[in-house]
Amino acid sequence: MWWSEMRRADATGTGPARAGGAFAAGYRGLRAAAALLLCGGLVHCGFHIRGDTVLPFRTLAIVGAEDSALVIDLKRTLRGNARVGIVDKPEQAEAVLYILNNQNDKSILTLSGGGRVREFQLTQKIMFRVADAKGNEWIPASEISVRRDFSFNDSQALAKEGEERLLVADMQADAVQQLLRRLAAAKRPG
């Protein structure tokens, strides 16, 4: 019996899966065994759902680039995943994140024989440091750099602009996650 015929028969209640026969019991057992095998494989390979990020401080102030999309995304992530209080004044914070530089760049990666652009490289560089209100450093000045390459075609310029916007958003999300991991690995000064 073909799959479409089995589905049609099951929908009317006359098929083997609805009949409650040996086929139905074997089919349910097969599905249960497959689910157990899949779960066992995931546990065995070390997969686990990412939980909340544990940071070594309870409050954080962010200084520099306050209105940038990077800082807005970082604050949203910290409030949701890390359960850290974001304060406006550095004096009130246990740690202060200084965004020293947040730079986006687009450069030509390759040219065709006729001198037309074939590929671009997008780069986002973030310079930052973390200190407490007294100036003791949690993390010395560091850099996060994220790059993406994408092909370009003049005949698909509008679609490539959309692709570029998506890549920039993906780069920023990646940079926020890298910054969050670095904050989680910070050591209390002194």
C-alpha cells in the first residue's frame, strides 16, 4: 500500500494504524524506540540546552556607544539570559563595560577580470574593557572581530543589499555572544 493510500485510509479510520491491530502497536513502538535512540544519541554526544549565562557580577554599567544597536542588543541579552542589573551610573555598578570602539567596515574582497566587484568582506570590530568603579580592571582592553564574506552581482543588487543587512545583523548577534562569553570568563580584580 502506498503512503498516500495509507494516509487516506487512516483519515477514514479504516487503515491499519487506526484499526488498533498489530501494525499500529508495532508502529507506535518503532516511533518510541526511534525517539529514545535520538535522545540517547544527543545526551551521549554532550549536547545540552544552553541555560542562563552566569556572570561574576550582579550589576553592570555600559559606557560608550549607548545608542548603538550593539549596546541595545547587549542590554537585551544581559537582562534576559544573564539576569544582570543594568545601571545608568558607573558609580552604582559592580562592573563597568567601556565600549572603546565599535566599527563596521565593508571592503572589496575580489574583482572580476573586467574590474567589477565579485565579493565583499564585512567586518565588525569592537574594542572594550571592563573595570570596577574604582578603576580596577576585570578585563584589560580587548578586541572582538567578526567577519563575513558575500558575493555580489550587479543584476541582483537589491537582493544583495538585503543579504548584506542580514549578514550585519548576524555579525552583531555573534559579537554580542562573544562579548557575553568574555564577560562570563572575567575574573574579579584583586
